[in-house]
Amino acid sequence: MMAYSVSIYLEVDKYSVYLELAMSQLSVPQPSSPQPEPITLIGAPPSPYTRKMVALLRYRHIAYRIIWGSPDAVLTQMGIAKPKVALLPTFILPDESGEMQAVCDSTPIIRRLESEHQGRSVIPDDPAMAFIDYLLEDFADEWCTKYMFHYRWHHEADADNAGTLLPLVHQVNLPAEQFNQFKPHITQRQIGRLHVVGSNDETAPLIDTSYERLLGALESHLALQPYLMGNRPGASDFALFGQLTQLIGFDPTPRAISHRLSPRAVAYTTVMEDQTGINPCANDWNTTETAPDSLKAILKEVGHVYAPALLANARALQAGESSWQIEIDGSVWAQQTFNYQGKCLQWINAEYQALTGAERARVDAVLEGTGCEQVIL
């Protein structure tokens, strides 16, 4: 207040100037805007989709709180109806009437967050590149997770590692007696489900080769730019990161392979965990014209393995068959038919059809020769 008391003794014609200056030096409390309630989600660290979404929330500066645990148990305790299939992570979000409900499936949740929270988008501005980002996100979510499940339970050392850690991640202080019951139960159940994703002794070399090709493509791509989509992360980056947190950070066999073949992918996985500090700009995105050829090499792996699997699954659904098989890399790939992957193919085509003719032409130019063209029906 000293500046104010001195200024009043000055001549009248200068009084108002000094008073204005003095008052500007005072600290006047400003009304604070209400902070939004943090989004609640239920997940687990060994879940690649949980890691995908937590990292995305961090990057987008969206307040959240995560409950580590089983969605069934937590939702029951909260008095919220369970979804038809409780997946990790499960988000607690308001419905149209404002009632809180359990919501799963990371891809549509990402799009919902885009509409409800402004800034730091993970969807490229260029619709053609947004389609490429969508396709790569789907590949990471639906095919790269086959790497993860295969490596976690196919090899004895990996299965022992997972069987040991999964019960303890659920409850660190789990009593020894319960741990000794849970470990063999979880291990045997998951090993028994390997066939569901197509993992067996015959397909193991195919999975190894595909994973190694992807790591080689990532090593080349990340030598040129820090993210799949340019100099800022897209939704596909978070999807790939989620799978790599397990392949590189949890399971011993794929970790050793990744360290041998792609130290850049290892570093990428480390830094993608928390991207709160970067300041993205609109021109940080690749365009179809500026994307490096290394992106096309990644898309070639999508076209080589995931595209034919999507089409075989769609044919099986149309024929009403409960399983299907095709030949990839000289090996017979066989697995059960999934309705969800049939929807994935439909959604990919819906994204493509939503583009203008000019945008489709630019997408076609990027996909040409990659094998991904075949999923455009």
C-alpha cells in the first residue's frame, strides 16, 4: 500500500496517473474457474489398453483417477451396472441423461474425448492422414495384441513370469496361500486360451517373424521422426505404445527381441508413458505428401498379416462358420471367428467412405503396394 499513500501527496493533475499505477501493483484476487471432475477409469498395469488410455489422458491434460482392479468388483461396489463385457480399461462416463455408466472400447472413447475436451488432439487434421492413423490404431489394438498374448503364455519362462506377477499386481500383499492357488489357475487358464488368438506351435514362427519385421520398420521410422504420425503423437501411437508396454516392459522374450532389433522402439515406449510436457503444433502432423517412406513399410506389415486375417474372418462370419484358416508366410493361421473383428473391418470402411473423393485418392496413394488396399471393400 506504500505506493498508494505516496501518490496522494502529488499534484492533482498527476494524481490519477499515480493512483492507476499504484493500484496496478496491488494483488487483486480473481475468481477461479471451477475445475472439472476427473474422469474415473478402472484398469490394470498389465493391460495394454489401460496403458494406452492413461498415457493418452496424460498427454491431453485431461484430469483422471484410475482404480486398479477388476471392473466387475469395482462397479458392483459403486452401484453401476456392468457392461455386457467388462474390458480393461472400463471408463465411468455420463450417459445422455447424466447418469454414470460403464463404458468400454478405447477407440470410440478416444473420439468421445475429442468432442468433449478441446486441444492437444490425437487425430490428425488432414482427414486422409486421420484415416491412416485409424488403420494403424486398429492394427495395434487387434493384431499387435496377438504378439502380446502369444509371448506372454507360449514360452514357459514368460508364462511363469506372468503367472507370478499378475496376481501380485492385483494385490501386492496377497497372502502366500492364495497366491499359490491363483498362480497355477491363471497360468493354466490363459495357456488354454492361446488358440483363441491363433497362437500355437505352427504359427509361432509366423508371429515371431511378424513382430521382428514390425520392430525393424519401427527402428527405421523412429530414426526419422519421434512418432508414427510426425512430430506429435496420434491415436495410433498410443495404441502401439500400449502393446509395447507389455512386449518391452513386462514379458521377457519379446523384451529381449526388441532390445536386439529396435533400441529406438524401446526408447519410444519409455518416453510415450508421459507426454504432458510437449507443446504440439498443427504443422507437426505428417501429411500424405510429407510422410516418410518408412511409414509405408509399417503399413506393409499391416497389409501382409492383418488385412488377410480381417478378410478371412469376414468370410467366416458371412458363412456362419465358427472358425477359419488361411495361409500367411507359408504357415496355416487358424483361429475362431470374432464378431468384433468383423465390425473392425466395417468401421475401417466407414471411415474411408466418409472421406471426399480427393481425400480417398490421397489415401489410396499411401496404401498402394502395401497390401492394405484389400481391406477397402
